[in-house]
Amino acid sequence: TTYRIAVLVGSIRSESLNRKLADALIRFAPPDFTFHHLKIDDLPLYNQDEEEHPPEAVQRLRREIREADGLLIATPEYNRSIPGVLKNAIDHGSRPWGHNAWAGKPAGIIGLSTSACGTALAQQHLRNILAVLDVPTMAQPEAFIQHRDDLFDADGGIGPGSRDFLQGWMDRFATWVRLHVGG
Ligand code: FNR
């Protein structure tokens, strides 16, 4: 079995630290895991009027969620919650009613911020949202990461100071996905 993981990054800026974190984490994954990023920067703002006939970008998002075995979500914190672009994508994937594409997909959440509170409040809000969407979200280890110059190495990987912790996070995430998907 190969496990297919959809990666959702809560920042659409080109130099996103959270995307960099997600890409570095992926290098720690077992060989039977594959990852691909969900594209969210071309999604329209959610409008329930368009729910039954959504544009192609929304159909693509829903299809790619359905095809995934699990979710890796890396998000910044904006004003003590998740960014609007992330909430918008989550809302699109959750509808129409009765066709929630996220349901049952095991998820791991992580976040990187430039400030000391390290996305803790955003992640707690995200857990509430994922609960109603019936997404089993890994509880531990929590990872609230504050950016420092040595977080990444020159090659874009995780620097030595955080390597063991984040390798451990990925090991637990892989176990979490296998537990829910089986195989
Ligand atoms: C922030 N940032 C921030 N950081 C934090 O830890 N808690 C917060 O509440 C906020 N609020 C906030 C609001 C807005 C509108 C912006 C643009 C930024 C700082 C944030 O951690 C920093 O910009 C990260 O680098 C954003 O992540 P990406 O885009 O690098 O992935």
C-alpha cells in the first residue's frame, strides 16, 4: 500500500515559512508515503449560491481531498486564529451538505510563526473546525514552532536542533495515518 497525503498550507505567499516547514517535514516521511500540495490560492471566496455548480478550482479541491488517505496541515496564525485562506479552503471542501470531502481523513497539524506563541491558538481553533468535519486529528505530539535562523539548514531541510523532534512528529503522524487507513 502507498499512502497518499494531501498537504494543506495555510499561507499562499511565495516565501511562506509554513510551506517550507511542510516540505522539510515531508523528507522525514517513510518511503510508502507520497505527498502533494492542495492548491488553494485560486479558490473563489466561498459563496453558497455556487455550491451546487462550483467552478473547476473547487471541483479539483474536492476531488484531491477525496483521493487522499490523510492530511498534513501546516498553518500560520493570523490574529490568534487560522488565516482566512485556510478557512475558505476548508469550507469549500466541506460542502454541499452531506458531501463533506474531509470526513474520516486522518490529519496531523503543525504550525510555524515568527512570534513566541507559535500558532498555539490557531491550532486550537483548527482542532475545533476539524472536529465538526469528522477529521480524526492527531493529538500528540503538539508542535508549536517559532522561527529561528537555524530552524532550516542551507539545503531547506530541518536544522540539527529540531531534527529529532520533527522526525518523531512525522513517525507518529505516519502511525496515525496507518491506524486509520489500515494496511
Ligand atoms: C501574523 N503573524 C502572527 N503570528 C503569531 O504567532 N500570532 C498571530 O496572531 C499573528 N498574527 C498575524 C496576522 C497577520 C495578518 C499576519 C500577516 C501575520 C505573524 C506570522 O507568524 C508570520 O507572518 C508568519 O511568517 C506567517 O507564516 P508564513 O506566511 O511565513 O507561512
